[in-house]
Amino acid sequence: MATVLIVAPVFALIAAGYAAVLFRFVSETAHKGISEFAFSIAIPALLFRTIVVSEFPDVSPWRMWGSYYGALAITWIAALAISACLRERREDREDGVVFAIGSVYGNIVMLGIPLVLSALGNEAAGPMSLILSVNTPLLWLCGILQMELVSRERAGSAVSVIRPVLADLARNPLMLGIVFGVIWRFTGLGLNPVVDRTIELLAQAGSPAALIALGINLFRFEVKGEMLSVVVMSALKLLAMPAAAFVLAKLLGLPPVAAGVIVLFAAMPTGANAYIFAAQYKRLVNPVSGAVALGTLLAALTLPVVVMIVAGLK
């Protein structure tokens, strides 16, 4: 019953967002404004306040990163190998990079943050921030650099590839929320009650807005074309990656809350950023779109199981 109370409201809000577009209560473009509010204002406020006021378990960031990104690397390599088997032509190696991105780039912001906080509470804020602080820049850098390596048509220095990613990172509201939260926490000043209550009210809107935006956004994703690729990407993301994360978290001796964050984040379905990457390179756009849609649907079945496993770690 506890697992249902954690997972069901999350997917109910996603379904509400999808239904709002389906029945034309809002337009398909509504997700843009809601997403901008959630990711530029409400969730940064949520991360800032949670980091400032919460008690964090003592955990090594290196063990956290080793567990999560070790699982990601294992899944990435497996995805490249499977893609090579599915595609015989040498020039299809670029497809392999996109296939790997679709197999590892989870929706850890829209879906992950609300679900992790619901399942593990504010104690999860510290470990969660460690993953969020490097996830997007690391995945974009790895994807872009590998795409440059396998492509004969593109040429450019590593600096020219890295610079725009770092520039975007410096302006990312989620990163700013994390950084300012850490800085303010170290000052030891705490939050004035009026300021705290104001930020709390704003933060409370973050998770629901993100989930509604996700539901609206899912309306434009379709499951079509190359079904085998869609199914394999979804299986790698929903099953293989969290399994690898669970094993590595155990091997590296992570405490229960940190291990729970790692496993839950790893179990998130393919996110919209993977679709953006595919669209940018015009490779596997339909299969990645399908992985976003099908993966989110299947996650309603897999995530309750993962939440129960995580609860057993305590």
C-alpha cells in the first residue's frame, strides 16, 4: 500500500497532463510555459530550500558517481554492442551513439525528482544533487564527443565542443539552485521564516508542475518505426541500468538513502533530452520518440517494483 501511495499520485499527475491535451482543456504548446515555470523557477527553489534545510547522510560523492555512472557506462557499452548487431552498415555507427543515449538518458528531473523525494524524503536531496550536478553536461559531452569521433563529416577541437556545453551549464537554473543552495548552507545563516515560507510555497508547485508538463509533453511522442529498437532501448533503461546500479551501490557500500537515489534515478524511463539529441543529429528520431513514450508507460509498472526494492535497502 505504501508503494502505491508513492507511485500512483506521480503517474496520476502525468495522466492528468496527458488527458488535459487529449480533451483539449489546454493546447499541446502549454507544456512550454509550464515546463519553463517548473524548471526555471519552482524546481530550482525546491532544490535550493531542500539543500539548505535538510540533514544529509555522510556519503562519498565518488562512490555515488561510481555507482550511477558506472551503471550508465555499462549500459552505454551494451547499447553500442546491441546497436552494432542490429545495424550492419559501418556508416550506421552514428545511430549507435543515439541508441546509447536513448538507453541511458533518463528523465531524472521531470519524473525522478518528484518520485525520489516522495519515496525517500528530504534526506535524498544531497545524493540527488550530486547526480543532477553532473548528469546533463556529462551525457551531452560524451554523446557529442563520440558522435564527432564516429563521424567523418564533422571536424572540430574538443574545446569547440565543450565550450557551449559548459556555457549552457553555467546558465542552467537547476544548477544555479544547487550551487546557491550549497553556498548558503555553508554560511550557516539558515533561512528567515518569511523567506523560508515563501520559497516553500514556490517549491511545492515544482513537482506537480513538472509532472503535468511531462504528461502534456508526452502527447507529441509516438511509438512508431523500428519497434525492436524501441523495445531494446526501453529494456536497457528500465531493467539493465537499475540492475547494474543496484549491484554497484551494494559493492561500493553506499548507505540506504544514497543507494536508493542511485537505483531510482537509474530506473527512470528515457527522457525528452534523448529525443532532443536524436533530433539534433537527425538519427533514430522515431525510435527514441517511441522509447520516451513506451518507456514512460512501462515505468508505471516497473517503478513500483523498484520502489519496493529501494524500501528494502533501509
